[in-house]
Amino acid sequence: MFDLRANKLILDTNIQNGVCGVEFDRKDIMMNKLVATTLEGKFSVFDLRTHHHEDGYAQLSQKGSTGTIWGLRHLP
């Protein structure tokens, strides 16, 4: 993830497999959560409010299904 206003890299991680889609949680609040879906049924959720200077953002990765997850939507 790259911040265009500050011209700096915010998040650099490898979630393996090809990324098919990314989505932020909500537009009306500050950065909260980011979800990335990949090939082979894996998705990763990043908590963008919890940042460690060495480990990066808190992350949860889970295998969802055997097929490709093309997109994922947050519930309001």
C-alpha cells in the first residue's frame, strides 16, 4: 500500500498467491480494515489501526474455499 500524498510506502507484505481484490472497510471513517482476496481461496484482513514498527499491521489470513475468491465485501 502506497500513500500518494506523503509519497511513502505504508504496507509491504507477501500474502502469496495472486491478489484478485482489495477493499477498505468504510469510506466515512479513518482507515480501519483492509481485506485482500487471492487465488486458491485465501483472504487476508489487515487492521490498519494496529501498527507495530517492526512487524507491521495486525493481520489475519485464512483459507476460505478451494476456488478463487474474486472479491469480498464488508458488512455495514
